Amino acid sequence: MITVLFVCTGNSCRSPMAEAVMDELVDDYPSMKGHVRADSAGTMACEGASIAENSQEALFRRGFAVPRHKARQLTPDLADEADLILTMDEQHIEEVVAICPEAADKVHTLKGYAAHVDGFPGDGEYDIEDPFRQPLEVYVEVLDEIRSAIRQLLGRLDQERMQEAQR
């Protein structure tokens, strides 16, 4: 089982949306179903906070189940349990490494990793902007960006799994 931990700042907008999207899109990859698990946390989360209302609405509008999510702070234990830690932007990579230095080699941006750019991309091109306190339309755009990246991610993981099985 591959555990993918999505990380953003507060674990109330982007990372819970990524977790919800991954949970549903994995069904489109039969060889990955039952072999990948999504989770999420925040580098500065308010423990127990609900998913943002606009994140809920964006998920609903795009046909995704709205999770019963409670925000969690990233901890070394959570990082240790994850096989892959995917952040929403480059700043989060630095924050994850500060909180969990031993996880440095498994931390990437979601968009970067999905595009086969591992580690710290260094130019912001692979950042997913924070929609916090923005209009609903921004949340929907961010969700669409996350959904696209997760499709690429699942394709990459599926390909890697098939290559591993052939060895």
C-alpha cells in the first residue's frame, strides 16, 4: 500500500480537496485501487477545523463527495507513515523538511511530481495557489488544477507499479 500525504498550510482548503479527489479518481486506475491511500495534513493547521465551505462547494460542484474532514497538523509520525509527501507549493516543501527533516527525500510538490519533476522545482511553476478567503470561482479553479495533477500522479504511480511488477 502506497500512502500519499497531501500537505498545505491549514489543511482546510487544498490538501483536503486533493485527498478527496485522489480517493475518487483512484477508481479510474484499476491496478491502483486498493494499493494507494490518500491522507492530508497542514504545516500550520488548526487541529479539528472543518474543510473550508468553498472547498466543500467546489467539490460538490465538480461531483466529488464532500469529506467529513477535520484538519490535522503535520507531525513527524504522519510524515513517517507516508510513502510520498506531496505539497501544494514549494514553500511547503521547506516547512515539511523543517518539521520532519528525515522526510526530505520523499517530499515534492504535487504538480511537480505529477510532471516527473522531483524534489524542489525552484521556480514556482509547480505551485498550486492558496484559494483561502477567495471567491468560490477561485476554489473551483484550484480544484480543477488539483484534479488534473492527481490524474497525472495516478498515471505515474500506475506506470511505476507496472514497471515494478515486471522486475
